Amino acid sequence: MIQKSITIQLTSGLEARPVAVLVQKASQHDSTVYIEAEGKKVNAKSIMGMMSLGLNMGEVVTVIADGSDESEAVQNIEDYLSGIAE
């Protein structure tokens, strides 16, 4: 299991479209992927779960991945949330 804190750098925060892209990125991996913020932990492969967090630019989240490709999953999500890869 890998955990990493990431600051959201997307200017629009995590609104509907960015959440959909994030869910797609998480779903590409076999590992379980969770996003934790403000005491809530949700499945990163769930659009409804991710929307419930209502995250904005500058907020810090913890990405938690567990499975065969956990390192790649965390890196992929970090790149996206950091604005490196869309």
C-alpha cells in the first residue's frame, strides 16, 4: 500500500469534468485507489464518491493505492492533480 499527499493544482478544482477524468485515470489501474480529504475517504473510481468531496484548487488530498500497480496509479493521479498530465 502506498499513500501520498498531493496538492490540487487544477484551476477549476475538481468539478464534474475533472472528476470524470480522474475517475477514468484511477479506473485504468487494477489497484484499489482511494482519495482522502477532510476526514472522508472515497473510492477514486466512483464519480459520485469523488463529487461528494467537493475539492478545490490548493486543497491537499491523500491518494492511497493498494495492489499490483499501486505505484503507477499514485503517479498517474499525482500527475493529473498537479496539472502535469490531462
